[in-house]
Amino acid sequence: MNEHMKRKHVGFTEDGETSGRKKQCTMTEFVQQNRPCTPQQSAIITDSVMKMLVTDMRPLSMVEDQGFKSMISVLNPGYTLPSRTHFTKLVERKYQEAFQNVKDAISTNESRIAITADIWTSIATEAFLGITCHYIAEDWKMISICLTTMPLEDRHTAANIAECLEEVTEKLEIPAQKIIAIVHDNDANIVAAAKILMDMHGWASIRCTGHTLQLVISAALKNSGIERAVSAARGLVEHFKKSELASSKLKE
């Protein structure tokens, strides 16, 4: 048969291949081909990387890490990872889009809104002011939107805090008359700031129930009788934790 194929079919070889014709690649070779991504595919992957950085709060410099580059190359050899500068511009653009979406959502909603304000300190001893707005949508669902988490570089005086709150609402073009109340903790400065805003705009000052309850419990635990009871209960728990025999008897 081979002799017949060689004589009658020019280019045929004994291994069954026809000379002069490109050998068909295997499935593995086909999958591993380094085909460049289409612009649409690249845009989808880039957007996915950007969302990962934002969602997981990763530094933008991560896209320059060799390990991350290697992982992307393995996942899709045809994709070219953009630079850190590109992702910086992309995040800024997404921020502007999100900012506009928040403005539109608040302005188109006819319900009045309440805002919450809280000052907290990071592990690096940097102070931040977090402001969130809450309102009832047309479908009666509660909507909560974080308006900002801004650094407090000035002193935490009542006037400065009130000014920061006003700046945020003005930046988002929220009319003062649309805000019905401000919820805050019991810190003296923010309580005073809320009073300033109440006098200026009529915003009701509401102290956080959870924080107030925490203060009540903390004060109650300082009562001598309660302190003795808590101490006795703590000692009892420690006894069973340290004694295997006592713990076994307790379970019987």
C-alpha cells in the first residue's frame, strides 16, 4: 500500500503525512498558541483587574509585581497588562462615574434623607470622617450610600466638623432642606457640630442608639456590685477552662 501511495500520490510519505503541507497542530498546541487578545477582550480583562484592585483595596503598584504579571501571562498569554499609570487613570475615571451616579440617585429621589457621621482613627493614628446618607426609595427599600471617607487634617473642633459636613453635601449638590437629620455618636465635638447644623439648617440631631447603649452598659459595669458578680463569673469560667476533670463533670 505504501509503495502504491508513493508512486501514485506524489508527496506521500510512509508516516502518512503529505510533504509540502503544514502539519495540523494538536489540541494542546492550539490552546497554548499565543494569540493576541481582541480590543474587546483586553478591555474586559483590564476592567476585571481594576475591579479586583478596588474591591480588595489593593495598591495600584500590584500590577507591576512580577508574580502578578506571571499569573496574568499564564491565564491569558495574549493579554498585555497595562501600566500602573493606565490603571490610575482608569480608577479616577471610574470614581467620577460613580460620583455622578450617586448625585443622580440622590437628586432624582423625592424622599428626604438622613446622614450619619462618624470620626474614627486608623492604626496609623490618622483621623477620618465617614459620612453616609440614607433614604427610602420609591419601592420602599432602604438605600444607604457612603458619601465620603475624608481625612481630618485640621483640629476636630465642632466648627471644622460642621464645615466638612457642609462641604460634602454641597459638592454632591444636596439641598440643605432635603436633609432631615444627622445621626452621630456622643463625642462632645460632633454633638456640638450637629447643634451648629441644626441651628443653621434645621437638621435634627440624633445620637446613635447603639453607642448610647454601649455607654450605659460600660457605666453599669463599673458598679461595685456588678463588678463583683462579673469577677465571680469570670473566675468560675477560668476554673472549668483550666481543669479537665471539672470540665468533664460539668458536661455530665
